[in-house]
Amino acid sequence: MVWVLCVSAVGTLPLFFALGRRQEQATHRGWRCSLTPRVERLYETLAQRVEGDLDLAVITYTEAFAVRESGAEEEALRLLYAGHTLVERCAPGMLRLLAGMATFSRVAEVVAPTAPLRPSAFRLLPLAALAATGRALDRVLVSTGERFRLRVYLLGHGYGLAARYLMRESERMIRRGSWTETDWKRIESIHGDFVTLTEELLRSLKTLLASLAAVPNDAA
């Protein structure tokens, strides 16, 4: 008798999932999620703050790559140290912002749909695997709010991974005082993934602000 109930329960899960997704879609059709001019200005202010925190680090790492190509390897290593310090300083702020975004998504009447992270967008295998896991989980979550919070959680975890990898590799090169072509390629890959994570963070921020500003379609 018990196994019959278990089989029946499992068999009805796809039905409940389909009904939940259909109800979610119907709810979204009743709302308009877009950035008003005021919210657009707020987004630009927040985006500039986020990008400002990382811009100097990005520029420093980019300059380190360029200087190394010119043959000034000691100067490149000095710039690498400066970039490492900047990333270490700004990463906690990114994590706090993502935590706040997850919290605010719970008070929105409706959360606009967001695409899952793409594994192909990342160079580091752990980040690509994280994105692939997110895509799989995205398919089994019913509400867009749940999928948004999953995305934000994965971005936070991705930032933590990328920052640890970047600082570990930078510290190893700085401590050794020497480097190989493979070392620099690895640093460049991590740096690229850090930029991708920031772009995805800003995309999520825009989605959240549009959701918080959502109004019913029949509103005057």
C-alpha cells in the first residue's frame, strides 16, 4: 500500500510542476516589468558604483598583461600585486550586494524571468560546472523568484571561487618572483571570468529593479 502511494505521489509531481509553471506564466502576463526613468537612473548609479569598485582592478590586470607582453616582467608582477589587492578589497562588497538582491527579490510582487548562467561563458572549469548545475536546477524550480535567487546564489558562489583562484595564483607568482606562460594564461582566464560575473551581476540587478518597479497591466 505504501509503495502504491509513493508511486502515485511521484507520478503527480510533473503535473504539479506543469500547473505551477502555467500559473506563474499567467501571473506574469498580468504585470509589466520595466525600468521607469527614475528606476533607470537608480540602476545607472548602482551600476557605476559596482563597476567603479572593479574598474581599477580590471584596468590594473589588463595593464599587467600588456606590460608583460612588452617584456617588462618585473613591472608586470608589481601591477599583478596591485590588482590582487584591489580584488581582495572589493570582493566582499559584491557578496553583500548579491545577498541584498536575494533579500529584496522576496518582497517583489513578481520577479521578471531571468536566463540561467551559461557554462560556455566561463573559462574556469569549476565556474562552468557551477553554471551547468544552475541550468539543471533552473528547470525544476517553479517560480521566477526561486530561479532569480538561485542565479544570485550561484553568482555569489562564483565570485568567491574566482576571487580565491585569482588571489591564490597571484600570490603564488608574487611569492615565487617568477612565472611561466601557463601561469599568465591562468591569471588571464580567471580575470576574464571575474569580468563575466560582474556583467551577469549587473544583468540580475536590472532584472530586480524592473521587478520591484512592476505595475499591473490594468493600472492607470
